[in-house]
Amino acid sequence: MVDSIYRRYSSLTSKTVMRLVFLGPPGIGKGTQAKMFSKKFDIPHLSTGDIIRSEIEQKSSLGLKAESIINSGHLVSDDIMLNIMENRLQQDDVKTGYILDGFPRTIPQAEGLDKIIERLQQRLDAVIALDGDEETVIKRISSRRSCRNCGAITNIHIDSIKEEGKCNHCGGELYQRDDDKPEIIRKRLLVYQKQTEPLINYYRNKSLLLKVSGMGTIKEVTNSILLELE
């Protein structure tokens, strides 16, 4: 099995271009897997939050619009988000591919992305949809603690903690963010089910969807994805 996975990986990395989308509910591990595959294929991991922050830091016209909307407590509109993504997908570092994480979130965003990709003469290779048991996801997220000092994330059920309530990296106080509490997680999952789950059928109909369980270890999930990408 291991040899088979490595042979598949070798053939995949020989591809000239790899463009992937990672979908999944909060806490399923799509960000972790996106980072892993970014390193494996040596292609950029494009996180929506990072892209917006970059535009804001650069004080671009789109960044200033996004900043104003965020500061007013609203979500960045689809049209602004699509414009930001189109700018990002034209930069030199994505010529050999990219991994989209956190985008698209809705059917209108997916339709807009299709038009952008067509204009740029690109194509998606696959959409990786990670899924899993809701209660396990809730337990996984609610076990996260953040450091008040350095911002590092610790999972109290997985990570080995040197001193209770203290960050392993800097010794700062660990606390639970409001959006990592079970009642908030359930609301986030409902939003995901309403807005983002319809993308599963959208990409299935385009023959791009690869559905993978996100319930194993990081390595197990990575290997499952590699098997699906054969």
C-alpha cells in the first residue's frame, strides 16, 4: 500500500500544473491538508483570509473596499471577492498551479470562479471534499485553545501540553475563542450546510468532485487524497 501511494505521488508531482479546491465543514482539516499538498506539489496555498489581508495591507482599491466592509461588520460581497480572486490567479507564482482553501463558499462564487478560470484559460484538476461525523467535528474544534500571547493553536486532546493552561511555544495563557465553543460551532455548521454543501453536487455534476473522509489522522487523510487523485 505504501509503495503504491508513493508511486502515485511521483506521477502526480511530474505534472506541469495542479489546480485544486479543498471543501469541507469547519474543523474537518481542509486547511491542514491544503498546506500539506501545497508543500508536496510546490504550489501556493491560497486561503481567502490571507488573500484579503494581503489586499488590505497593499492598500489596493479592492483591499480598501474590503477593509471598509469588514470594519462595518459585514461579509465581503461576492463581486469584490471574485475581483480579488481574479487578481490573485493572474500572479506569476500560480502559473504552475494552486490550491484554493475557503473559496468558493457559495454557488454564485463557484459560477464566478468558472468564468474567471475560463477567461484566464485555466482549468481545475479536482475538488477535494472532506467530510465526517458532525459530533466528531464539534469535539475536534471545541478542543482547540489559542495562546493570548503568540496566537499558536493547541488541541488539548491531541497535543502534549507541558504545563496545563500554558502555551508550549511561549508559555502564554491558553484560552478558548468564542467561535470554538460548541454552540457557535453548531451555528457555523448550519451556515456551511446551507451555503457551501450545495457545491458538492455542483462539482460532482462537473465530474471534478473527489469525496474523502477527514476523520483519520493527518497522514491517513493525506494518503486517501493521493489515492483519489490517481
